[in-house]
Amino acid sequence: MVLLFLLLVSCNENTKPIVSFYYWKTIFKLSETEKEVIHENDVRKIYIRYFDIDLNSNDQSPIPLAPVRFQEAMNNFDIVPVVYIKNKVMLKQNIDLEDLAQKTIKLINEINSKNKIYNKEIQIDCDWTLSSKDNYLKFIEVLKKLSQKKLSVTIRLHQVKYFMKTKIPNADSGVLMYYNMGSIAPDSLNSIYDKKIAERYLKSLKRYPLHLNFALPIYSWAVHIRNKKVIGLCSKLNVSSLKEDRNFEQINLTFFKVKHSNYKNGIFYEENDLLKTESVSQEDLKEMAQDLEENLVESPNEIIFYDLDEFNIKNYEKNIFKQIVSYF
């Protein structure tokens, strides 16, 4: 009985999800803080945004944008290239999907070759719609066949709930992007995470047939508001960073008012503009993990945090990532 108990405990520990990260900057170079987090959480897998695919403004042909540049060797990591494809690319009629898949693989291989990276998996990130569904699903089929690699795709909450309509990509696994749930608006709601919105979709997880890992948010931003209208999103801004700046006055828990016209991080703010800060707390992350775990049929293999950046990491306790994984 003792041996059986130890065996069960050992198996349970081995099936815990691993901690992974997305890296979403155009230049790959880790800071000491980022390296420390990777080491402390035994991270061996990093999902790196390799490039975006958009439409050329001149001839509307698909083109890659801002391919990643490596300034640091990645010999000891399992690197997963992530390609973000804008939905309008898949909305294009008469698009040559085989040509697009071949060019996508070619550019991934060129980046890998230049940086001596071997990858076993490719991930495609696209928020496809009913109108782009047919092109997208076919593209995934072609890419999987041509690449001969494991293929994962990002999945949104609405694609889980309405999968009979949106269909399921022929991929090896999906990653549920458990964030960006609400509308970006000048109201007081948090568009990154809203428990009430999430609850509308959670029960659908038990019916979704594709194996899912989960991506959870650790980023923050500020919604820039002028004359009661949203005029932009300002990344890498949060309550603490705005409190330190004398040009901004805090008027409640999440809103700041511009006291004096100024530039911050390359953005111009007019006097009386408002900034609505949006972020995800440690308690929010724990709540997310608990809600997800309660609605699962199959445990995830990974919890992927978006995204690996010193600005994001410093807002959390060092052991938060292991705490979140422990819920599953």
C-alpha cells in the first residue's frame, strides 16, 4: 500500500503542467531578471513571435512584417516559432494558400538557420472568423502537411463555445488565450480579464474536442481616452508607473488624468486626457486557474504566460508561476 501511494504521488507530480512563456518583442535578448525567472521556474520552452503576416498596402498580397532578430543564443531551450496572421489575410478572396504556407515555412527556416535553432513545433496565431474560416482551416491543413512538424494554434473563447460553427483547425493542440475578453472602452471594466464574461464560456471547455493548453496574461496597458473616446492603447503602463510621473494625477483606483501636456514612451498626452489602467493581479491569476481547472476534462500540458518581459515580471511574486501551475 505504501509503494502504491508513493507511485500515485509520483505520477501526479509528473503530470503537472510545465511553465512556459511567450516572448513578443522584435529583438530577442533576455535581461537578468528574465533569465532569473526562467531559471527559477525550470522553463525549457519559449514561444517566440517570429513575424506577423499582413497585406501589402499596394497590391494586397500577404507580406511578413518585423521578423525577430536574435541577439542571444538559445541552445538550451525548446523554441516554438509563433506566426501571427491578421484575420484580413484569411479574408482575402482567391488567396494562394499553398504559396503562403510555403513562404511561411521558408522564412521560419531562414530565421532558424541563421540562429542555429532547431524547432519541433510551429504555432499559428490568428483570430479567424466565420467569414475567414474556410481559408484558415485549409491553410492549417497545408502548413501541417508541408512543415512535417507538430502544429499548435491559438484558440479564443468564442471559438470554444461555438466550435460547431467556427470549426476546429486540424492541429495537434490548441492554446486557449484566456485574456482580452472585453471591449476596449472608456468605461470602468477591465478588457484584459473579466470573470463575468469568462463564465459565459467556461462550461464549453468540457465539450471542446481539441486538447488545450492555456495562455494567461501578466501584461498591463492603459487605455488612452480623449473627450470620452478611446484613441489608443499604451503598453507598459500601470498604476505604479503613472504614480511616479508628476504629469499624471490619479483620480481613482484605475483612472489617471493628464495634468500637463507631455510625451511619455513616445506618445503625446494632452492636458485633461484620461488613462484607464488595466492589469491582472495575482489574485486574478489564481481565480483564472481555479475556474479553468474546475471546467476541464483533460489537464493542460503547459501554462504559457504572456509575456516574458521585465516590466511585467516585477509586478508579481517570484513564485507566482509555480503557484498557478499547482492549481492543475
